[in-house]
Amino acid sequence: MNGRIPTLGGTGGSRAWFDRAQSSLAGGISSSARLTSTGPHPYPLYMASGSGTRIRDVDGNEYLDFLISYGSAVLGHAAPELTEALTGVLHSGTMFGTCNPVEVELAELICEMVPCAELVRFANSGSEAVQGAIRAARGYTGRSKILKFEGHYHGWSDTLAISNRPTAAEAGPYDAPHAVPHSPGIPGGVVDDVVVCPWNDPAALHAVLEAHRGELAAVICEPIVANNACTMPAPGFLDLLREECTARGIVLVFDEVCTGFRTGPGGAQALFGVVPDLAVFSKALGGGLPIAAFAGLRQVMEPMARGQVKHGGTYNASPLCATAALVTLRRLNRTEVTKRIDETGRQVMETIRRATRDRGIPCAVQGVGAMFQTVFTPDGAPTRHYRDLLTTDQDRYHAFRHELLKRGIHTNAYNMACWFVSATVTDDELAATCEAVTEAVAAL
């Protein structure tokens, strides 16, 4: 099969499945993020199969996939090495609710790959692992409050579902943002324990830390803000976080759910040379199966290791999911694999930059090759913090995404999220993607 993807055909099958789902699934979906659209049509796509970089919907349309399960299917769909390894586990037992040898091998490999990882605990999702890391930080410090950055996303659970997507009216003063619950149903006491700060602003950070001196258990951030359109850290900002947390006895937590392993074997902390006290991983970790981890310095994890700080989960590091993660990380631990992912993404990024520049369309393409986003800012400058995203041209982004979809390129439906690149994109598929990008920009 060559790299060219056919023009999108009808999607009536997806419409029919969505109509049927309304009677049994709340809102017809299993995740709020799936309430997307198919081009101009008000229903999501239903996928039936996938192989490598390609996925096919229930109507038989084929796409090159740059969502890849929100970055999880980093080795591609139905990766042969995963299929072979997991078939054996299916025959020997998928889980026992007990310790198993594979989880030990996996933890050892994470400790080898990740700079901060001296001890590891497993969970089933990024949201769970974030909760575990925050509990570890609170247990270690004896403090309750957490500082997070406006717009950064750390899962849907109450613990940190604060100021993820506040409106301009809700957000409050720039240098002292309001703590805004992401959803009804989050108790006020949880909100009171979260302090919000703008990203990439040293003066605002210093002021907030001073205002809450002696109160903060942890500072948590996405080192590359995947959920703010891959907003990058300003030069020196991560180093400043490390210095301030060290000086104040605060646990620094990197949420590497999206950056972990895909931006390089050591994740963002290795990429930027800044080592946190704790880090959280999921997405690429499992290669498409549900597994997560939080890992960190021995002294911070020790209260949990002793059983003083409690953490559990029946499904944690089941043989099935731990095997998937072990196979995936062994592949991603090869620098030529992550280098190929990065180089592929950077070629797509440069194609978008060139096409929008040639058409005179203000646009920033930001992030790294493994994960990036196209942001239609008023002046074409990259975003520095969450509130910059409130002034972007969202209609133009949606038009761009729909034009790509018509040309068989499947990307994230949300302008505040990002593209993810798998390890399976061939040269022909890369060429087809770049051709579709150029055509889609011209259609704008």
C-alpha cells in the first residue's frame, strides 16, 4: 500500500452508532473528550480497526493517525511485538491480584531510564498516578496545599481538576488566578487546597510561593504543557522551579503523562536536564494498554514504601499491562526509535510552518517532534501561558483539522491539545501527511 490516503467518504455508520449509544451511554460517550465531530457533522468517528499508523472507521474510511490514543499507541496500532507478547499472557493468566515478576522487571527498567526514579509505584491511569504522587508528597512533607499552573491538566479526579480550562471571566487576576473547579461535583475543600499560578512567569511564581510559605506540599507542572497546545517552558523556568522547591522544602512533581518516554528514553526531565522529586507516567508507558506509574526519590517515596502512606489498586501492574509496558519501554529505550519519532514530527511541523507562512496565515507550531500543536495566534507568536490561548483563532483551527480529516489525517479535535507521532510512520506516510497539510492550509 502506498502512502496516499483516499479522500474521506461517508460516515453514516458513525452517525448510526452514536445515535444508538444515546440510549445506553451517558451522552453517548465514555469520556468527555470523545464528544467531537466528524467534519461538519455533530457526531464522533467510530473506529473499527488499526494497524501501524493507520486506523479505519466503521464505514471503511482509512486515516493516518496522529492522535494515536492520545499518545498511548506510541508503537503503532496492533504492534506485532506487543501482540506476540500479550498473546502469551492471555494464555497464562492476565492478572492475579498478587505480586508478579514482570512488574519488578518493569520497575527496574524505569529506574534505569528515568533520572528521578529511585522507587516506583504502579497505577492504571494518569489520573490515578497523579493522586498517588500528590499523596506521597503530602505524606512526606506533612503539608496539604498544592501549587499548580493555570491551564495545566493533571487528570479528571477532584485532587487537581482545578483551573484546567477557566473562562476569562472566571480566571481572575493574571498574577493571582482564582482556583476554579473544572466541573460541578468538586467539593470546595478540595479547591481551597490548590493554589494557582501563571506559567512561565518567575515574578508571579516567587510572589505565590512567598504568599504560601510553609504551606505547600508540592508544585506540579506539565514540563511541556500538552494540554495547553504544547506550550513550552521558557528558558530557565524549569531550573527556577527546581531551585525554589529545593530552597523551600517543597516536592517538585513533573506530570510526564504525555512527555514520558516519547520525548526520549528519560522523558522531559532528561530533555531539559532538570530532575524533579517525583514524576508521573502513563500514555506511552503502556503502548496502548492501561497502566501508569509514579516514581521518585527514595526519601520522598519511603513513607509509602514503609506502608505509612497508603496506596493500592487491584489492577496495578497486572501481568498483561506490565508486559505491554515492558515491551514498549524496551523499544523506546533505543535512542534511534525516539529520534525517528522526533524527526518525523519535526518534518510535519516545518511543513505546517512553511505552508502557513506562504499563505500569510499567522500561526505558531510549537512543541517538539514527538508532540506538537498548530496554534493560530493573532501575531503568529508561540504561546507562553494559558491566557494566550484564549485569544487564538479557534474557528481556523477547527477548519484546519476538518480539512485534514477530509484528506485522511486524523488529529486531535481540540485546539488546546496536540498531535502525537508514533514510531511506525513510514517515509511514504510522512510524505502523504505533508501533502495533506499543504492542501489543507491552502483550503483555509
